[in-house]
Amino acid sequence: MSNFKIDSSTNIIKLNNQTYIPFQLHQLPKYYQEIPLSEQFNLKGYCYINYNSLKSHNFDIHTLNKDLDYTQKR
């Protein structure tokens, strides 16, 4: 049986002890073509990529897409 958990604030999905990071189309990494299709899937307009297949682990996954509905305030 598969385990499924989604963090509603960051949209990070944990599926079968694997972490998937959401990317919008304009945020995809430059080496996106090198990532195997088995390590990614699309859901609700986001491309989810397995954290282990990303080349750079130097970013904080807790701040990705934090302000999805952000509008500039004046």
C-alpha cells in the first residue's frame, strides 16, 4: 500500500517515502530533459520532480511556491 502525504502550505508531496517538489513551467530546471519520466509527474498545473533526481540540493524546499496567490501590495 502506498503512503501519500501533501503539505498544504508548500505543495510538497511525499509518496512512498519519496519527496516530490512542485515546479511551475517557467520554474523548471535547465537540465529538465535529463530527468527520467519515472521521476516526475504532473498534477494540478505543477510538474512534480523527485527531490533525489535534482542536481542541486542547496535550496530550501520549505520556501518553494510559498506565495502561490501573491499579489503586489501597495
